[in-house]
Amino acid sequence: MCRIKFRAWDIQNRIMLYDVGLYPGNALGDYLIEDDDAFPAPFWLINPACGRFIIQQYTGLFDDNGRDIYEGDIVRLHDKFETKSPYISRVYWTHDGALVNGHPAHLKIGAGPRYRNLSEYCSYGICEETMCSCEVIGNIYENPELLEFNT
């Protein structure tokens, strides 16, 4: 069972906040930094209804370097069994779990699914020699230009 974690894109300050807790009330305002024994700093309590933040959930997966993968991340994927070239995709969080786009070369000729499960590319460090790889290279808010080259 994976740990439920969130991060949030602060639209006003244009920064990504990690270790986010969601607080449905408005007594705290937009957010509060806690710095005490209960919450190691920084810990952000956010009111999602304030409209200032875009909340993103942790997928429960991590890339080849051990980095947590969140919805909205941009990943470089490669399935050496299927294609010679890696490609870049956004991570989508849906009721089916974490999804990525299918390989652009396959989509161009109408072969393969439009979306694939991100877990197909994550080896979890189980073995050094794997046919698939996944690396987080950015996210859609801080690095949107990374997706422009993949269309």
C-alpha cells in the first residue's frame, strides 16, 4: 500500500510546494507553514478551495533514480523491447491509476494504445538490467517547454 502524499503548484508565487496537507477550512487562510514536533518543517497545510493552488497526488511510483512520481510530472520513457527511441510524456492521474501517452511513433501509424500504465516503465530498482526505463525530467508547471518537442 502506498503512502498518500500531495504537492501543490502555488499559482500566485509560481513555486511547487511539497509535503502538502489538505485542510478544508478557511481559518488558516491560503496556507500555513508548520514548524513543530508534530510536523517537520516545511509542511504546508493548504485550503484547496481557495483557488490559489493546483493539488497533485503522488502516484505511488518512483523513477529509475528513486524520485517520487506525481501527477503532472514529465517523464522520459523507453521500452527497449518495443522501440529504439525514448520519448517524453506527461503523467496523468486517473481512476485507472498513473497513465502516460503511448509512444508517438506508434500513435502516428495507429498502432498501440493512446495511454499506457506508467507502472509498465518502472523497474523499482529490482534488477539492473531492464528493458524499460523511466526518469522524471520536470513537471508541467515549471518545465512546460519539455512537452513541446514531443508532439
